[in-house]
Amino acid sequence: MNWSRAHPMSLSSGQIKAHNADFRVVERLPETASGEGEHLWVRVLKDGQNTAWVARQLARWAGVGPREVSYAGLKDRHAVTEQTFSVHLPGKLEPSVRLLEVDGLTILDATRHHRKLKTGQLVGNSFRIRIRNTDVPLAQLERNWQTLVEHGVPNYFGPQRFGHGGLNVFNGSEWLLGRAKVQRHLQSIYLSAVRSYFFNRLLAQRVQDGTWNRLIDHDFAQFTEGKAGFYCEEPEATDIDRCALGKVSPCASLPGLSKDDFPGLAARESTQLAAYGELLLALEARQVARHFRKLRVFPESAHFEVIDKDPVVSFFLPAGSFATSVLAELVTDQGLRAGGGDWHE
């Protein structure tokens, strides 16, 4: 799925993830473990392993069932990642860190806490990414990078959300339309893939129109900090100025049932997704609630450096945004490996 790019003049060729160490991720949580409680928060360093596999290894290490291990979000297999897991150990001593001997997995620290780590309990992720085999001068690439940092990038869901060749979207559509049965544990994944696909289509249209980074009539806008927002029947001058300054951003829907009465927005998105009317009705029949997502995201704490003639970019993204979508505005060959699970949420 190749979505429209907002900065096509900035593109150069380059290789991402030639090695796992080229793509480093550090998870940022909203709280730290207190040192007391029946949950053990385990911070690990994983190299070339996916999140679900790590959870199984920790369950085996702690002598508990898989359901007793939780985490905030999925992380890419083809990366070096710091991530925290929580293990429920009521009335039990924590096992020795030395008992875990698994290639590609190291426990950095383990601390007790009074509650489990829940899905989505995440501030965001910090990235440090090395780009190899670029075809433009480093000074030009740095200027391109600064453009992305200043103006933001389209907040697309990354290709990993959709599965190999978009298979999650296809399977989810078949299930929603009653043409196929799906195992319960896959249903939420497929629902997410279908809704994310619709969001990306809406965003791609705004990129093509040149309106992805400005407010237009009937937009729902959200503040850059947080998810509070407001409806713009007709954007006022102050709203337009705040959007230009990056303080607010327009949004598009992850479709579903809505309690809000935004007829102008609903009519516009229904027209844009008219070819999928039956599927949209199926989503509503599943009682899936509509949510809004910002059309753009700004890489924060951004830095550009050169190591052994290779550019290295560092930045932070809030939960739910994809590093691969940032890189797609910078290089044409991201070196992505299908099925990597690069959710970073």
C-alpha cells in the first residue's frame, strides 16, 4: 500500500534496517515502578525478537501462564528495542535474572509495582535510526530532515498494521461482511486493520488535495498536546493560525458508531468512502465506536548526525504513530521486512 507523500521533493533512496542495530527503539511509559506490589515490571532489551515471543519467554522464566504477562504495545522484531513487561506474581518471589538465558533477550532491571502494565499504557517511543546507502549529499538530506521536523508528516498507520500484502484488511473485510469466520483472538486485529485502512485513505485524499496540514470547513481538530478537540463548521482565523503554528491539527475518522452530530464531516467522509458503504455499515453493526486521529504528527526531540558517513536520525513519536511513516517521507526504500510487527504503540 503506497500512500500519497506530502514531501515528494525531499525523497532520496536509502536503506533502513540493514541490521537490527540500525533501528533502535526505547519505549516511554507514563509511570515508573514503585518497588512494591504483586506485579513485577521487567524492562528488557530485545534484539531480533518480537514482543509476543518475549512475553512467552518471561512467562516460562517466572513459572506463570501466558495471561499473567502483559505489555503496553507491540514492537518491531527487526530492531533493538527496550520494552517493559509486567508479570503477575501475587505472593511469589521473583525469579533470578540469571535464570533467563535466551539469545536476543536481556533483562535490564525488574521492579515491583502495585498494578499491571496495560495495553496502550504508553506515552510514546524514542527512535534512533541509521540510514545506509543514501544517494544524496548528507547536507541535502539534513535539510530534508529539518523540513519534516518543522512541518510534520502525514500520520499514516504503518504497513505493518495491515499484514503481509494487506491480508489483515482483506481477512477483516471478509469477516465483517459475513463471508468468513475468524478466531476470536484475531478479531480485534482485523477490526483495527480495516479501520486504519479507511483512515489512511481519508488522509491520502487530504495529502493529494494539499489540505492535510490545514483546517478546512467541517473539520474536527485536536490539540497537538493530548486528544482534546473541537469541531470547525467554518475555521476561525485564530484556529487557522494555531494550525499553521502546529498547535492544532485536523483529524480524520477511524469509522464506527458516533454519538456526535457533525453532519458536514460525516457527509464528506461518507462521500470519500462511498465505495465501502456495506463495510462501514458492518463496522457500525459491530458497535465499534468512531474515533478521531490527527492527520499529521511532528517528530519531537529530533536530531540529525553522521556516523561513519551514514546519516542517523533520532526522534520521539507519541503513542500510536509510526516511525516508518516518518521515514517514508525521507527515503524511498525503507528496507522494511514484511510482518515485522512495527506497531510502536
